Amino acid sequence: MAKLTSKLKMLNIKQAKIKLFTSLPVISLYFFSFYHFQIPEVGKIGIFSFNFQMILIYFYVLKFPEDLGFGNIFLAGIINDTVIGIPLGTTSLSYLLLSVVTSYVRNATIRPVLTSEWFAFIPALFFSNLVYLVIINNFSNISFYYLELIQNTFFTFLFFPIFHFIFSQYQKLIKNN
Amino acid sequence: MANQRDDFIIAIRYALLKKSAKQKFSLFFLILLSISIITLDKFSFPFMSSTRSVLNDLVYHVSVISSQPAKLKTYLFKKTKKHYKTIDENKFLRKEIEFLKREKFNNAYLTSENEILKEALDFSTNKNFEQNFSITVKVILDLESVFVKSLLVNKGTNKGIEKGMTVFSKDYLMGTIIETNYLTSRVLLLTDLNSKLPVIIEGSNVNAILEGTGKKKNLRLNYLPENYEIEPNKIIFTSGKDGFLTPGIPVAKTYLSKKDKVLIKLLADPDQALIVNVTNGQINQ
């Protein structure tokens, strides 16, 4: 009986660990929605600033859509809007459009290759940022820093292969264990 | 051609409407929801402002609470750095004390000169301005994004803070309150693109509008007279032309850059502001 209880306990701990590791993309998404302004080491390294959330969403919607729900993407966007102080729903819509383009790329791709995925990130980023700008321009009085936005978008695109590698290795690690 | 179009439509429809095994919502539904929220927010329905206020307070506090470990790391790093810096400073200060001892006798002269200059500028307090509100608040979040350069402070309408109030860091004007919630408020920094402030330049009667550019060491003066050239080492004060701010609050200073160009820098340092004062337009006492 005692043996059975300890086995069940072990099983529960293992299940919790698996749940934690598979939920890490969602946790990171929320984490960076709350903190990307406060941690200079991540996403805000001077001119090399980039949008980590966009890379995360693009990768997971493209490769492992079951690990990152659209509901979570929507909610993370709302939190992001609240933290930055821009009209509610702007980032959500931007992230969701990124997800639409990514889903389209996923459905249209027969043989996934890193290069094609990387270049498909350009239209995804373009549409996503376009919506962002259109909403900010028409639904608020906020002026914004075009140069920083262009830099941010460029480095988001540039850093994608690095994060592609990291996320792929992470997913492999989870699957192997 | 028709087949290609059909494939495209099928892929788009699949991307928008099809829910995967673990997806609870379709993208189409969530996009519609986002558009509805943006529209409701834009037209400022009464229930939206209260919802937004509650959401702001909730998100800001969660953000502050869970940022503590990250802040501790930064704190420890800064403390260690400061320790080594103090040793160097100590050596430097010893030399400086020697120098200051020699300069001691000039102080009396400088004090009297300062009084004369204040009188010449005629920046005595204007009685038209109500000066009855001042509160000390703590900066809880330092927000810098592509869109807004702002700070979040830990007091809101519960302590009488209102939109448009001025914020001082030490003795210098730093920004204005642009958003108030029940427990928190947002400060728009003078460095932000959206910040516009009527000012006057020291030693002249020139009025201008001081605008942010996103950088604290490169602000911009607009509406200057034609052919007017700014001189370095001049203090820029509020002119009070907006009818809210007291005239004579020091805001910025002109300086000569390494490329021999006259630039304008903010006197307050928003990056170092931890405790700030919120007032209703009067000079910081």
C-alpha cells in the first residue's frame, strides 16, 4: 500500500513537471507582457531591442500551436496594452493578426525549412506592425518613435533563427523526457 | 488560376475559423473581440473608463509585486558597483576638499550674486496661482516603450491626484500626470514626444515651446524667433503662459555637445527618480 502511494506521488510530481514545462511558453508570454520594460537584459539592449513576444507567438503558432492558445495571446496583448498605456486591444489585435498570418503559413507550407519560415516572418511582422500603427494613429493621440519601431522590427526579424534554435531544442528536450 | 485562389481561400478560412484540438477560441472570434474593445475604448463609454481603471490598478500591482526578485538582483548589482565606486570617490573627494577650502571665500560673493540674478529675472511667486497641493509619491514602474516614455507612481485619485498636475524630481520639473486611477497614476515625462511645455530662456525674453524627443539629453525648442541662436549654459524656465504652471520653474539647460552643437538637456533625471513630488502647478517647495 505504502509502495503504491509513493508511486502515485511520483506520478503526480512527474505530471506537474510535464505540465509546467509545456506551459512555459504561455508563462513566458505573460511574463514578458508584464516585464519587458524592466529587464534590460531581455528585449531592451540599447539599439538591439526586439519584440520577444512576437518571436514566441510566431514560433509556437507555426510549430506547436497546441502549446500556445489564442486566448492566452489575446489576454497577454490586453495586459501589454495596460502596461504601456495604449488603447486597449491594440496589441491583442496585432498579435492575433500575426497568428493569422502564421496559421496561413503553416497551412500553406508543405515542407517546413528554417529559411522559408524566417522569410515568412517578414509579412507576418509587416501586417502585425501595420495594424499597430493604424490603430495608434487613428484611435489615440500618441506620437511614436518611428526609428525605434523600425529598429525593433528589424532586430525581431534578425533574432528569429537564434530563438528558433533555442525553442526547437527546448521542445526536443521536453519530448525526449 | 481558379485552383490557386481556392487554395488561398481555404488556407485563410482554415487559419481564421478552424480551432485546433487544444484551442478554446477561434482567431476570428478573438479578432472581433479585440476590435470591439478598441472601439469601446475609443468612444469612452462610461463603463469602459471604470473597467480600464480597475484593470490598470490590478495589472500595475501584479507587475510591481512580481518584479521584486528582478529588482533585488538589480539592487545587489548596484550596491556592489557602488561600493567600488565609493572607494574611488573617496580619493577624489579628498582632493576636492582641498580645492573647496580654497574656494570657500568665493561663496559669499556667489550667494549675493544669485540673489541679484533672481531679482533681475523677477520670478517671484505669482499670487494668481493656487498653491495648495503637494504630495510625495513613489515611482513603482519605469516605462519606456516605442510609444510612451512614462512613469507609474503609487498614488492616485484616492490621494487627490488629478490629470495635469506637475511632477518634480528633487527640485526640477520632470513631467505631468496624464492618467489617474484609484491607486496609481501615470506621469508623462518631459522627454516624451507628446510633451509640450511653454518656456522662457535665461537672460532673454524669448518664449518657446519645449518638446521631448525621447532622449533626456536632446530636447527641442520650437517657435523660437527667426535667426535666434541658442547659447550654451543657459537655464530654461517655465514661462507660465499655459496659465497653470508657475513661471520660473527650472526645467532644462543648454549645453555644448562634443560636436560643438548647442543641445538641450533635462535638469531632472527620470532614470534616477524614485521619490517624486506631485503638485498642482506650483514650484516645488
